[in-house]
Amino acid sequence: MKRQGSVLSFVIGFIFVLTFLTGTSLGQEAKYPNKPIQVIIPYGPGGTHDIAARIVDGQLQEILKVPIIHVNKPGGGGVIGAAYAKEQKPDGYTILYGGLTVVVELPIVTPNSPYKTEDFIPIARVTYGALVLSVKKDSPLNSLEEFIKAAKKDPGKISLGIPGIGTSQHLVAKLFETEAKIELNVIPFKGDGPAITALLGGHVQAVITGITSITPHLTSGEVNTIASSGLDRHAVFKDVPLFKEKGLPEVAIYSWTGPFVPAGTPAPVVKILSDAYRDAANHPSIVSLLEKSGTTPGYLSSEEVKKLIPSEYSKIFKAAKAAGLIK
């Protein structure tokens, strides 16, 4: 009995020391987050999602007090990165920086999509913005009217870069072709960044990208942006006309970006992340950086995005069907 009592005392003492050192009690997990968080960006560097994620996450890691590691996983218009994120443990340590294109549109237009919209929980909407048609500064197609005229003269000759099949940019391209009654040579790339690089290198004659991606080149004068899918003119680039102003009313779509986590992530973790993204996205310095990047800050909470998604799904489904992306 004496020996058993000594063993018991030793075990209790060991547990006490272990609890003291780890700062947790038996059966209680360490407070979230307590290790680095990886953010999956399903496009290459330099695109709308990449820029927005890196801007806001700079403040996010200050709030959460853990490192934020960005991992670019481009391919399939965003499908590869999203599919990877879906398969990760739903513990809040893997975030998909997606949005309308990745989580809502791609499952609609991608045959045998490896994921559904319901496979992700929205954390927040961070930004929204228009998709724009741009050409190099020395292009003879320096207005939408000239672009359409040239496309009608030589069907299929004008090469148009987009960041992937099934993206919102692809949808806008198809709606543009349908509404303007033209045919373009649409070439997919692994994100806005590579598409813009191809434009600057003279490998394509035009691109449709997020306005955030093209802003540095528009500001420097390297490109001329000739039309926007916005519902209203951009607050900074007021000279860029809208497709709808040029007689193409169906080419009127905003895209948006924000973080998601795999379905099954605990509600307390979702709330911590949503609150943290709220504080990060609304921080004055972050708002300023986002605006300078060309996008529009537009924070919505997890619950607000959940309410938004059904109407967005319906709108995208209708537009994708009209554009011939689904049967």
C-alpha cells in the first residue's frame, strides 16, 4: 500500500508540473491560435486575391499574435488550391483566401468539381471590385468601340488573357462576347499576374483581370483600361467607362474576396477569425492600402456572407448559363 501511495503521489505531482508548464488543464486544449496559420491563395503572385490577402493578413497576424504563412497554389482557375484547402483538418490553421469566383462560381461551371460551395464556411468578405478589360498603352484598340469593331472584322483573332477557365473574368469575357456578338481567342493563365505579364510581353492583345491586379500598371501608364464590369464608375479611375454604359448591360458583375475555412471548423474558431478579420480589414492603415491597390474595402462578417451567398449563387448560375459556360 505504501508503494502504491508513492506511485500515486508521483503521478499527481507529474501532472501538476506538466499542467503548470503548458498552461492548460487536463482535457482542455490550448487556446486558439497557438501556432502559425497557413493561408492558401489559389492563384499565382500578383493577382487580386494574392494582393488583398497579403495586405490584410499583415494586420491579422498582429491581432492573432501568430505568424501567417501564405502559400500560392495556382491551377484550374482556382480549383486546385480550393480542393487542397478543403482536404485540410478543419481546425482553423488552414484558411482559403477565396471569394465569389473560387467558392461560388467554380463549383457551378467546373465539371466534376472536387468541392461544393457548402464545403467551406465563410469567415468574412474583405474586398470587392470590378473586372476590367485592358490593353497595352500602344495598342490601336484604345477604346471599347475600336476593340469591338476589330473583333467583328477578324473573328477569333484578338487574343484575350484571363486568369483561368471558370473564373469571374472568364464569365465576363463570355458575357462580353455574347452581348457584343464577337468571337475572341480566350487564353487562360494561372492567375491575373501571369495574364498581365503576358500582356506586357506582347503575348496577348488584351486581358480581363481584377482591377486590383492591373492598378499598378494603369497608374504607371503601361496599360490602358477600356471598360469595367462595375455597376458604377470606380472612385479613383473615373475615366474608365462601364460595359453597361456602352450598350452591354449584362456585363455588370462585381467580384469579391475573403477568407474561408473547411466545413466542420468549430464555431468558436470561426468567431475568433471573423472578429480578427473585422478588426484587420477595418484598420485605417489597411483600408488605405486596399484603396491604393485599386480594390474597394468592404468587410462583411461570417454571418453576413452566409446570407449573401445564396443570392450570389443564383446570380452567377443565371449569368453562367447565359454565357454558355453551363448547359
